[in-house]
Amino acid sequence: MSKFKCRVCSGTNFDQIIDLGLQPWGNDFIEISKNIDCQKYPLRLIFCKDCKTVQIDHTVKKEIMFGNHYYLSGTTNTLKNHFIEVNKKAISKFSLNKDTDKILDIGGNDGTYLEYFHKNNFFSLNVESSKIQSDICNKKKIKCINDFFNLDLSKSINSQYGKFQIIHGSGIFFHLEELKSVFEGVKYLLDPEKGVVVAEFIYLPDMIKNLAYDQIYHEHLLYYSLSSFQNLLDFFNLEIFDCYFNPIHGGSCVAYISHKDLFKKTDFFLNAINQELKEGFLSFDVYQKFSKSINNLKNQTLELINNLNIENKKIYALGAPVKGSTMINYLNLNEKNIQCAVEINQYKVDTYIPGTKIPVKYQYNTDYPDYFFLLSWNFKTEIISKLGDFRDQGGKIIVPLPNLEII
């Protein structure tokens, strides 16, 4: 660990929070017919004592993880509706004008976030590194550049389109291998007079409170509080001036960022920063407690699944999200414990859950089990609402987080 340097401050002074073992990168869904195993990498969460940033200490190359993968933003209505609300708030809050203002989405996947702006005749541009999602976005007539965003690409975009009034990133700002080049590019493209970055990220305090260890995976290099995110932005003369919180993904923050001193910081944001300090998220103690709680939850979950296996109950994983790969591998579950996973994302069908031999089947062609193990627990409300027939037939749902429960 001594050779690793902090992704933000380049320091080498760390405490380890939790070691989740050797794991595949979470979207490495290999087709069953290929009969090959995933490569595995260390997955450790650490705390930088110098700048207080929580991060993982191993990097899987971006070309491996993001050159092509199977996650689609448009799979759930919950996320679609969330993006619409984010967009409506931005349009209202910043008085956006469709005739003059331009929208850029970095790592915008299949264009789901930009659909609302596109339908309302705003100039919309997506930068997406994965070809599958890029092609889907372009088919929607939303212009998409199939590349990795960095400073060089931002200069090319600027020469063609000029500055942008809204630059959005959902999750992407903690995925970044080229962290500093990306933020240099963001600063370069951000309108100096009214530009706002709308940054959505898993909110570290909520992740800790929800015991959401399944948010720890190789795509997620960094885990931000508002305080630690601002420590990073200070390097680029950018600042958070407002924010709000949303339950999406098990607890997210939407932060509004601008060039320094462009907007007045809101009381809500300042109070949120003070609350982080009060609750100890810039010290190590809270993360030690998190680690101990995760170990206890692991034991409880395994006891439940083992007891159901003894009773010959059939258990299927419901959904095969990337976060599910972390959970399945950390719990050391296999095809004997979980007979299969069912998915509606056709790109994942006839693959294995990464790191296992648990096959992924198409949900609507698969008979019901006795229990569904809900890996996409953050979309619990929407998913359970669609399982009325399953539940009417006596089926039950294991919800692993934030509290282990059977519905």
C-alpha cells in the first residue's frame, strides 16, 4: 500500500477501512459459451489521513472497464424520472434558455439524462466511452462522442461548440482514472459567467449509514463527502455553492459547482458541510465502525442463505447490477447457494455474474423461485411493485441492505 499515492493530494498516509478481497471488476459479464474466468484484482477501501478522501487503492485500467460494458441508464423508470427532476430543477434554478444555453453530459451512457433537454430543444452533447451506449444514444438523435473525456478532448469540443452552461456527470466524477485532466477539461469548457457543473455522486455519509458496501467496486475509485469533494475542487479553482440529497442509488448528492466566487454559497450547503464535521466523516473512527458492521451483516446474510439452502429453498438473484458483483463475491456465494440471476437487460443474459458460475437468465422466461435475493435494493420500491404475481404465489424477497429483511 505504501507505493500507492492518493488520487487527490498524492499523499501516502493511509488507514485501511475494509478489504473486500480479490474481486473481478463488477461489469465483467463473460458469456457462458466462452467458458473463461474473470481476472480478479484487490478491492480495498482506504482513508487518506492528509486530505480525508476515501478511495480504493487499486486501479483497473479505464479501457478495460469502460471501453465496452453492459450497464444501461434507461433500464429503470426510477432513474429516468430522477433525471427529469434534476433537469427541471436546473432549468428553473439557473434560468436556462434553449436558444442560447448548451448542455454537456460526461459519461452520459445511453443518453437517458439528456433526453429531456433534447426533447425541449436544448443543444445536448454526450461524451461516452462505451460503444454500445454511444450507439444507442446516437440512435436517439442525441449527439454522442464515443471517447474518454479529458483536457485534450475538451479543447476539441470547445473549438467546435464553444463553452457550456451546464456540464453534468452522474457518477462519472468518482470513476475517473485521469482525475486531474478531466477536471481541467471541465473547467476549460465551463462558461465563465454562468456555467454550472451538476455533479451527482454516491454520498459517502449515506453510504456509511446504509452499510452499502456493495457501492465499493473498481469503477468507483473515489467516495466523496462534500468536504472531501471540495478539497479536490480547490486544485482547479472550482467550488460547490449548493447541493441537495436524493435517495437514488441508496443515497446520493447532487452538487452545484461553479468557478470560484461566481455564486453565493447557500445556507443549506454550509449546514451540510458542518453536519459532516459534526458526525465525524473527516476522521477515521466512523469508518472503523462501518467495517465492523459490514462483517456482522455478512455473517447474518450467510446464516440466512445457508438455512434456506438446508431447507432446499430455491433462491435467485433479482437483477445483476455491478454492485451485486461486489456483494456476491464478498459473501463468497456460488451457483449452489444462488441458482441463477434474472435480468431484463438483454446484454447480460447468458453470462455469468462476474467471478462466479451463477448464470444470468432473462427474467420473463424464467420460472419463479421461492426467494428472490434483491441485489438492486436501491430500486426496491419500483421492483417490488412489479412482483405482485410472484408474491401472490407465496414468493418472498430477501432485501440485503440497508437492513437484512424478508418481504
